[in-house]
Amino acid sequence: MTNLLAAALGPIGPIDHALVDILHAGTTLGLRMDQKPGIAATCAGYEADAALLAQRATELWTQITAAADRDPSDAGLERLLVERRDVLLRLDGRYLAARATAYRDLEPRQRAALVELRQASRARTLAALTG
């Protein structure tokens, strides 16, 4: 359960391999060759942005934990916490924007099949985490 809670408290967007499930399921989804380059470019662009945002979130986490170790009542902690949440919010927003871009490259039947694949994957993950 701890892993599930930790996952729920973090960003919804993965740091790497975002949207790559679309390409991996290309045969199942019936992706055409002309669809793949756009999806791959969207994935690569997101991953580059996500890496920078994740780096900043990590830097802030390091500052927050060090400051809290020194003085948990430090007034500067709130500013750092808000900044870190802002970075995570931007990461989530960037992920959703990239996902929307990739979805525009898919036909309705492909999107529906992708939703089914992702929901099944999440159900398996949830079952494994909750035992």
C-alpha cells in the first residue's frame, strides 16, 4: 500500500518512456507507418522537458529536506514546497499536453484500443501493489 500511496502523491506523468506504450502496441493498435514519426517526436519532446522538470524537482527536494533537517520551522520551507509543487504541476501539464498531441495522431478506434490496454495495465499494477 505504501508504494501505491507514494505513486499517487507523485506526478502523473512518467519521467521517461512516456507514450512509448503507443509505439510498442503499434501492431495491436494498427498504427500506420505515417503515424509513428509524429508520436515518436511527441514522446521525445516530452521526455526532454520532463527530464529538466524532474531535475528541478529533485534539486528542490534536496533543499527542502536539508532545510527541514536544520530547522523544520524555517519560514523558507513553504516557498520551496510551493515551488516544488509548481514544478510537479508543470510536469503533469506537459504530460497531458503531449498525450493530447499523440492522441490527435490516432484514429478513434486506435484511441479506444489504447485506453483498454492502459486500463488493463493499471489494473494489473494495482492488483500487484495491493496484493
